[in-house]
Amino acid sequence: MCGAFGRAISGKLNKNTISLLVKTQNDEVVSFPLYSEAIRFAFHEESMVRIAVRTLTLNVYHVGDDNVNRYITSSPHAEYFSNLVSFFRKQCIELNKLVSSTLKNPDPNSTSTILAAVDEIEDNLYYFSDAISAGIPDIGRLLTDNCLQLLILPLLLPSLRMDNVNGIEIGAVTSLYLLCCILRIVKIKDLANTIAAALFCPPEAYIPHFEAKLNGFTSGHGFTHESQLLDNNTAGEVDGECLRVTVSDMATSSHVHHQDLVTQNDCNGSHLALREALLCYITTGDDVQVLGSLSVLATLLQTKELDESMLDALGILPQRKQHKKLLLQALVGEGSDEEQLFSRGSSTVKDGTSTELDGYLQRLKEQYGVLCSFLERGTSPHVNRCQVLDALVSLFCRSNISAETLWDGGWLLRQLLPYSEAEFNSHHHELLKGSYKNCTSALLQEIRGVWPDLLITVLCDEWKKCKRVIEASSPRKDPKCILLPVQKSFSEDVISGESSFTAGDRMCESVKVFVLLLQLQMFSLGRVLPDHPPIFPPSNIPENSRARAAGLDISGPKPGTELRLVDAVPCRIAFERGKERHFSLLGISLGTSGWIVLAEELPVNRQFGVVRVAAPLAGSNPRIDEKHSRWLHLRIRPSALPFMDPSKSGVYNKVKSKALVDGRWTLAFRDEESCKSAFSMILVEMNLQFNEVERRLKPLLDLERDSDFSNLSPRPPKALSSNTTASNSL
């Protein structure tokens, strides 16, 4: 009955034909074998059988017969929906086991295994959504109640702060993903708003007092919450171990003094509300926890079923929506004060925010037995908003978080402050400025590092990408990415003698962070982000440069082309064992590019030579051998980063886990002086290349002195002096 035949019959159902398959008594359906027999196989081990059952049940739900609807939503058939959620809960626990196992023992196949489990979980949620869309109110109610009672309240929410407590069957990262998934797929207003309200309670509120034990503290109903620390009539301090905000009269104050975020804290503090735990993960969690918390906040912000007043209470209502709401109130005469409209401290605590939140908290108490002292105290959306802004600014000051995750934080900040710096204070600006200064120092190191010739190209490319990301209407990442194995950032592997590939990854990471912080600074000051970074154009090549003397054009030294061998130094090198070859060595820089050239002298005219081999000048790391003063060692890196070339990116990803080795040249010269001359020539040309990259980036590197960004437009480049001398040291 649950196979193809059952599906075929259910596909023909309508209000006229369904009466042929049901037994009625006093106009009430008392038997519906097609449905009741099918749901017996709802959790069959064969996926095709489960799919057939779901197809059949959805066809029944969409008929729209009131008598049938009462039948399927009444006992005992209503147990089908609780069984569905119980089955889903087991899948969630199994997913958590996969994720935990992968974290402990990474495996090449773990990603595909996790994605397969995620697909099943999302299929279940889409089935919930399809059942709800049939328009039977009781189905939505049953699924909401069962999701809250069996999964969300007892399992997902408490685990956000109890990762290391015995007896908890699911981890925080998995819970963060599942909350995002449920909010994104299951479109039920009561479910979304109840989840949002539940974030104002600590995890102990969802666990019976005789079962909850955290860090040696057995919690009952007398737990401490931020609202219990305040006296509404006096100035107080909210100290959630993560966020510290000083306020005067929490309910009505329009002025908040932001203090430094406490960076040394315990996210498992028993008195933290769950929304504070999310912010705590942002300020002190690892990369995955930060990404998970940002994903939850972004998902809440984009959940259309969530009331704007709930977003306001959480502190994540976009500023444009705040102003729209206040403007509407002013137009209809509901606003208490016209000046509230564009006040920095504007708060909607009096226009229904606290009423709606209290209503859902009351429902949590009465319907699900969740006791939260927050119900008696109320909230200040402005204080909560300031906490979110503080957490995001703190995130941008962290050096141990990947650029990709920081970009996601940039998107969220852009949503909260789409066009104004009104809620950014001097403390925020100072923190961002300090972080930007650190990134500038890192960028200066990259200018004199391994990949300066690609630095400007990467910066311009990442500028456009970052601008698209933070100005997009929705986050770019699917929440499932927080479950996938995280590859170690190469920025954590800075060691002596690192490969050029490692240095290239680190350079790209540094550029991404620099670009984000620069754009955030401009944005927070109310400036429009330009489409391209403000840098100087290329300069004219000096007449007395070695590149001009050699007759090199902008295309560079291609094999087979002729060059004038000005200042070239004769040398020998063996590319194959026993096959030594004679060349003339030239180090040449041309703007931001540079090459080490090995050319063969022309027999007719020894002042010219034919290019045989050319390698990048930058990253060559020239070194005279300590024991053989006539030998010069060079590192030869690729001319481009593999992951920047789409045709090579697939190959690069396959070998990324393996050590990628650079080439090595050892050049032998006829005497010690010739070796020193070649070494000096390479250093001089490298410094000219570095200086040109730094000159072009000067408008960006000088912004710390141009805090008002009034001098952001590039100035005409200064002509390079013909008698410029470069330092002989790197």
C-alpha cells in the first residue's frame, strides 16, 4: 500500500474521490486504511519506501477535506508527527557523531559523509515544510510543539553552552547549524518567534533542576540572569563575562557608554542568556564557533516569519527598518517624541517590543514549563544592539579568525548599519583603527615578501569581492559549511624556510583582512565604497634603469628574445647532473614585476644575449654559500599562484595537503667578486620592485593618518629620481 500503487492512488485524490477510501460515522472519518497503513512504513530502512510514504501523505494533506484533516490530526494518528520529530532527532544526534568524529580524526571522505547526512536532515525539514504548506493549521501546531518539546528546547538550545558536559548528546556547532536549518526551511511564525524568545533564557531554564549540573553548580529556578543584576532606578552594569555595558535606567536610556569587551571569559558561565552565549562565541570562540554564531544571527535577521519587534529585542533589527518603523509611528501620531526618529539611542521598548517578547516568554512558561526571570524584567533593545555591535567590532580585532569568517561578520555589520555611522562611537573607531594599523604592518611585510608582484592584483580582486560580499542582500555561505572539516590556515604555519605556496596563501589571507578592515573603516565613517581601491597608477620607467638599458619591454623577458647584456655576470649552472651550462645572469625589475634572467651570449655580438630561462625576482631569497663564496643560492617560485588560475585550481586542491616544493638554483661564478656583484644586483632590483609596489599602495597605507578620508583620492605619482640608490639589504 505504501509503494507505487499507493502513490498512484494518492495522486488521484481530490475532495470527490477521497470519500471512496474512507469510512465515516456521523459525518466523521473513523477509518482511512490508505493513510493509516502507509504511515506504518514512514521510518522504513529503505529510503525509497520512506519517500513513497511522504509522497502519499502529502497528497492526502493537499486534498483539503475537513473531515480527513480532523482524522489525521487527532489521536492516535497525530502521533505520526511526534514520531517524525523523534526520527529527525535521532538523525541530528547521528550527524553530531559524524561531526565530532571528523574533528577528532579527519578523514578525506568525511566531507562527503557529512554532506550525505545533511541532505537527509534537510529532506526531512523540507517534508515538514511541505506538510505545513498544505494549509492544515493543526499540522503546523503539532510540528511546532513537537519540534520544541522533543528537539529544540531539551537538546539544541542547552547544548549551545554545554559542549563539555556529560550526558549532552549534541555539540554546539551541530546545534548552531540545526537552528539555522530549521529557521530557514520550516516556515512557521510561532516556531521562529518562540526560538527567538528562548534565546533570552539561560540553558538551565530548559533542563529540570535535578538533572542540570554545570561546572559543579546544580541549577534550579533561582539562576542569575543579566536582568537580575540591574536596578532600574540606578546606574548598573551588565556583565555577562563576554559583554560589559554600562547604562543608566536600562529601559529608557538613550545613551550607552561602551567599555572594552572582556576577552578572557567563560562562555559556559551559568548566568549567560543564550543570545549572550552567541555573542560570546563571536568574541572568544574558534573559527567554527564564530561562523556558526554569525550564521544563526544572519538566519534570524533573514527569517521573514520573525516579527521585527523580536529582531529589535535581539539587537539585530537593521537600522533602515528601525527608522521606517519610527517614521510610521510619527506619521500616525504614536511616537512620544519626534526627536526619537533619528536619535542614536532610539529604542522601541515602548512600542510593543517588550509586549511581544513577554508574550512568547509567557508561552514558554505556560506551555513548555520554561521559567525565565527575564519575563519579569523586560529588555532594552538599544542595550542589546550595542552588545551586538561591540561583539562584531571585537571580532574584527581578532587575529586568530580566518578572513572568510571575518567577511561574514562584515556582512552582518553592513546589515545593521546600512548607510550611517550613527551608532558607531569613538571607541569603535579606535578599535577598528588599531586593527587596521596591525593589518597595515602585515601588508608592509608582504610588500617585501615572496609575492609583491601579485600583491596589487590580488588586492584589487579581493576589493571587488569583499565589496560584493558585504553589500549583498543575503549571506554568501550555506550554514552547512560550519559542519565541514576546516583546513588549517597557512597563516598559522609561518616558519623559517616556508614554501612560496604557503607564503602565497598567507599573503592572500592578509590582503583579505586588510581590505575588509579598510572598507569597514570607510563604511563606518559614512563614506561610499569605491568600486576599485584607491591606489596610484604605474610610474614611468626611469631612463637609467637596468630594464631600459637591457631593452626590455612591458611584456617581460620571454625565452628566445634578445636582450642587451648590460651589467650581466657570467655564471654556470647544471639543470641536469653532469650537464653544466654557461649563462649570463641579469636581475631586472620593471615596475612591480621582476625577473632573474639567464641568457646565452650571441657569438657574433657578445653585448647581446638570447633569453633561455627567466624566473621571478621576488621570493628568490638570494644567499651566498657559507663554505663556497663563489656559489649563489636562489629559490625559484612559480610565476603565479596555482589557486588564482582556474585551470590549475583543481590540481592544486588535490595536492594542497602535500608539501609543495619550490625550485632551487645554485649558480657558480668565476670568482668571489663576481658572486658578490650578482648578489648585489639582485638585491638592488628587488628593492626597486618593492619600492614601486609600496609607492602604488601608498594611498591605502597612509589612511591611518587620513582618518577623515578626505585625501582618499589618489595623487599624481612622483617621478622617480634618476640617481635613486637602493639598499643592499632586504
